[in-house]
Amino acid sequence: MSITILAIESSCDETSASVCVDGKIISNFIANQTVHEKYGGVVPELASRAHIQNIVPVVDTALSSANCHLSAIDAIAFTQAPGLIGSLLVGAQFAKSLSLALDKPLIAVHHMQAHILANLIADDKPSFPFLCLTVSGGHTQIVLAKAPLDLKVIGETIDDAAGEAFDKTAKLLGLPYPGGPLIDKYAQLGDPFKFKFAEPQIPELNFSFSGLKTSVLYFLQKQEHGFIENNLNDLCASVQFTIINILMKKLKKAVDQTGVKQVCIAGGVSANSGLRKALQQMGEKYGWQTFIPSFEYCTDNAAMIAITAYYKFLAEEFSSLDVSPTARAEW
Ligand code: KG4
Ligand code: ZN
């Protein structure tokens, strides 16, 4: 018997649905919300409203492009946490309603675990155990994955996430939200050694990024009018280089401590071309086997929810209809 899962992701500002059959992603449709651009960040109420508008057409599109009828679905998965509560509620209520109407089991998925398991979508996937550096807009973690559902956080940020470091410095440089992809774009034309920004000394496998934002702010305050415009590429390259350096040093420490040499990255920031290159180079230098999800599975997407739900289905980890979404969730 094959297992067909319909998954929904709505934790922040992307509405996404995916169909997965026996652990293979058949469709993954993502509706981005452009309504936030003029506000310089995601506006939670507007995100919830956009999810309400998007959810039916997004699910319809994911089903039809997979050539799949609702009657073929064996389980409905959704992102339960963490995220914006209003956004999570839209996906959760939709998934619960479908589960009740179709009389099919419900699977609640943790968004950060799903980012990691996005590495299991490709044919060329890591075997267990592996390490994963998860870098998103809200989280920065190093996770030791012993099995699909046995994931342990061994290091994390004590303040801002890596994605926030990109977005907040981008804002200081006058770039619109989300600034991460723009820093990536301009950095490709700049000199990463032009400006030096301090790297924090944080114990263990933990990270800190709030100091970087402050150090960029103070540096820019000392400059003359027009400095940013004249040095944008070099500024982006130098900021990006600093963030990647901080991440890579801790990842190397994690490999040395655990002896695990299969290394993945995940989350929105893993779409960064400099980070992807840096991981590959570290792999070649130290003999690691490295894995990076394809771009569409780095930023928020329902395919990663579907693949996680597939492993939960196999383990019979189903949820009852009274499961509630939560904005914050430890694991
Ligand atoms: O995983 P994600 O889509 O959403 C969260 O769960 O947070 O990550 C979004 C973050 C944002 O901070 C965005 O600026 C960053 O990922 N991001 C990038 C790139 N693409 C997305 N940061 C740097 N370079 C990129 N190419
Ligand atoms: Zn995410």
C-alpha cells in the first residue's frame, strides 16, 4: 500500500501545500505574500488574512499538479509550531477540517524539524547520524540527527538568528525586507575583505548575532554621506563573510566534537550562495560529506512538512483533533 500525504505550511508569510507519495515529493506549491514589502517586515495580521485568501487555491493547485484527488489522501499534515500564531491557526484549522471531513489521520509537524528533514527529499541524501546547521529568519541551530524523529539541538543562538542578522544589517544599508537575498546578490559583486566586523566569542556550540548588527550600525554612523551607495557591494560582501565565518567555525567545532562528518544545512539562509559555497569548501578541506537542499526546499515550503509527516506516519505519530498550534515550541 502506498502512503499519500497532503501537507500544509503557514507558519509565517508563505502559504504552501505539498503532496508526497511514499516519501517522494510530487508537488510543492508556494504562494509568497508581497503585502509586507512596504512595512519592512512581516505584519502578523496581514499574514493571517493572506493565508485565509490563499489556502484553498494553494491546496487545490498542489493537488491538481500532483494529479491527486482528495479521496487518495491517507493523512493531512500541518505546521503546528513555531511561528506566528494567527498564521499557524489558518493552516491548523484547515488541516483539522480536512482530517475530520475525510476521516483521515492528522499529523502535527514542528517547523524546525521539518527544515532539517528537507535534506531527506533528494535522492542523494545523508544517512544517519548527520549534523545539520539550520539557519532561518527566527532560528540558528546545530542539530545532531540520529534518526528522522531523533533530533537533538546541540547549539543555538543566544539572541538574533542568522536570518535576522542578514535582514537587520540589510535594513541599515537601506535595503527592503527581506534583505537576506539582496545582501547575497550584492555580495557576489563585492570584496569580502574590504571591511572588518567583530566576531563574538560565545562558548560551546552557541551563536550570537546581535553584536554584528550594532557593530555595523556604529561603523556606518562614522561614515560620510553617500558612503553606503558607493560601497554597497563591498559592505554586503563583508557582512555576509562575517556571518558565514561565525557559522562555519561553530559547525567545524560540532564536527570535531561529535566525530560526525555528514553535514547538512537547512532553512532560509541555506539559500545563500556564499554559505552554500563555504560548506562545500569545508567539506573538501576536512573530508566531510555535505548536503544542501535545493533552493525551493530551503525557504519555507510544505514539501519539508510532507517529508517529516511521512516519517511520522511510518512511526504512527498521529495527532488528535484537539491539538493546538503554538507560537513557540521547544523540542
Ligand atoms: O526559513 P525561512 O524561509 O523562514 C523562517 O522560518 O524564518 O527563512 C527566512 C530567512 C530570512 O531572514 C531571509 O532573509 C533569509 O532566510 N534568506 C536569505 C537568503 N534567502 C533567504 N539570507 C541570505 N541569503 C539568501 N539568499
Ligand atoms: Zn522556516
